[in-house]
Amino acid sequence: MEQESDRTKMLPDDVLAGVLTRLAPRSLATSHLATSQCVCKTWRGIIDDHRALRNIFLPNSLAGIFINFNELTYAEFFSRPSPIKVVGGGERLANRVEDHCNGLLLLYDAVANPIRGWEAPLPPRPPQSLWAECFFEDSYLVFDPTVSSDYHVFLIPRIPYIELDIEPFEDPVVEIDPVVLESEWPPTSWTLLVFSSLNGLSLSDNTYHVIKPPKSLESESFPNCYLGNSKKGVYYALLLENGCKLQVWVLNESHGHKEWILEKHDRDLKLPLPCLNNGPWILEDVNYNEEKYIQHYDETNAVEEDFEWNSDNDVLDTEDTINKGGYDSILGFHPFKEIVFLSRKLDRNLSRGLAYHLNTSKIEDLGNLCPKDYDDITGQRGRIEASFMYTPCWVK
């Protein structure tokens, strides 16, 4: 065995790198993490030094969708079963997911790489100014492994929701100074809090550029929309008419200016025939395994939910559809294909995750998207709060 290993030293590094590129990312990552007793230092050095090998570690596939459900503590993982272990898929994460970027997950107080199994704590958030207390702060993660292994966390202020149709005897959820409501938004200047893994400092002297949403949103008070990345860049999807119509916009950034272009997908959505079986994707149901969420009730009166997949074809033509009802929410975009993921409520403790193919208008029923006993836990309050496409990143 030692002689076989020594023979590889006779190969030029470029040739050996070419051989290693034919291995799966999981195998390369395992080799990179292995001790010198399993993999020689020369091989590990080539993996580190050659960018062609580094590119193999980059996010290049969709592993599943992390979903935050209202009133559930942990993020659920919705995916096609895979032999690759994902921490957080099949076992709970420490928190719900607040954002995802190129394989890293932003939790409330940490950044994690599930596929590599590491988690880095974030520093405590600084106190807000008096004026800033009127606004919520959403956390966003920025990470580009093609440039650096460092990541940045942004705290972006958001105008709070104001409930205008409350009864005279009711108090608003948030009391806001009228001066704040009448002020310019976005403000001319703003202190933007940024945490960088490179130096741990907060940056506050950069400028920002505002990109307004498509004009069609002006008539929507509370649009069911989603902003994300897909094959052509930045996409904006909008559900209209109670979830029965879909608009998809693509941001054109050519010629030095930014403009939203409405794709051909301004069309009515048809729904697949109701499906009560499991699909090719499975929801991990990590919250159900937490004892505090298990509801003790007479299961003899419960609706049977253990269905089996019996479809010969995941993708349905639009002829195999009905027009009743609509979709509930947009889960996100496939990062590498022109696909929009949608959710649709069918019945108590039963909802579906679906994939709408933009180029062909075909619909794929992925499977049941409702956590076990979810409606028994939440009643009428159950909903999806946020969802994130997960693309594993093997870069260390």
C-alpha cells in the first residue's frame, strides 16, 4: 500500500488534481478532513491549492428547503431523501433559520454550515438608538465562497406593520411616533450594522442603493411575494388573485442600470388534482419528535395521514389540473433552474409542496408539507413564516 501511495508522487500536481476532480465533493471533503494516516499531506495540499478543486466544493445543487412554521420552535427540512447527512435535516437545529446564503445558515445567534457540521456564535447585538426602536431589524447573511471563506451578517431596518382596521377599543400592536411615520424612507443616511467574520467589526460608513419593486406591486396592500436568486439572476415572484395568478420578474442589470423585466409567466395558475399520498420529497418532522409538541388526543378520530406514493410520473401536464382554489405562499426559487416552489393547503393537517416549471408550465407535486399534528397545535393560526433554499457548501 505504501508503494502504491508513493507512485502518485511521480505525477505532476496538475495531473493529480485532474484525477481528484473526478471524485464527488463528499469524497473530496472527506479526504481533506482525513488524518495523514488515511490521506497523504500532498493530496490534501493539492485540494487546498487548486481552485479547480475548490470549485467542486461550491454550492452547485439544491438539497432541500428549510421552512419556519408559525408557533413551532425548530426549522423543518423538506427534501428528497439523500444518503448525505444534513445536520438540521432529521435532527433539530439550535434555532429557527433566519437566512441562508450559499450553504451557510443564519440562526438568531450563530452562523452554521450544516453539511460540514460547524457553528460559529455571533456577538451580542448592540443597543438600538431611540429612533431605531420604532423599526424591526431583519438579519441577512452574505457569503460568496468563490471570493472568500468569510461571511457578513447585516441588520436591515424594516418599517413595522401598522394595523389600520382595528376596532375603536383596541390598541395598536406597536405605537409609533407620528414623526417617524412621516419621515423619509429609506432615510438619506442610516447606520447599518454589519458583523464580519473576517475582523469581527461593525461597518457603518458604506452607501446603499435602493431597487424599487415592480410597478404591479403598487396596487397590492400586502402582496404574497418572494425575492430570490435563480438561473438568470435576481427574480421576483408575485401571487395574485387569491393565489390563482403568478407573475415572475427578472432584474436586468445590463447597460449600467437596473430594471425589472416581466417574464412570460404572467399567467393563471392551474392546480394539480388533489393528491393525498406522499411524494418524492419528505418533511423531517423534527418538531413532532419534541415531546412538548406531541398532542395527546383520541387518535381514533384523527384523519389518517400515512399515505404512500403511487404516482408513475412526478410532473403533471396542465391538462391534469383543476381551477378551484389557489396557492397559499411562495417557498422560493430553484437556484439553478427556472422553477418556483409553492405551497397549497388541502385539508386539516395536510398541505402540499409543489414545483412550478416556468419554461414548460408543468407542475410537480413534491409531497406533504404539513408538520404532523400541526393544525391541532396551531388551530387557525398555522402558516409558513419563512423558507430558504439550501445549497450545501463543502468549502471549509
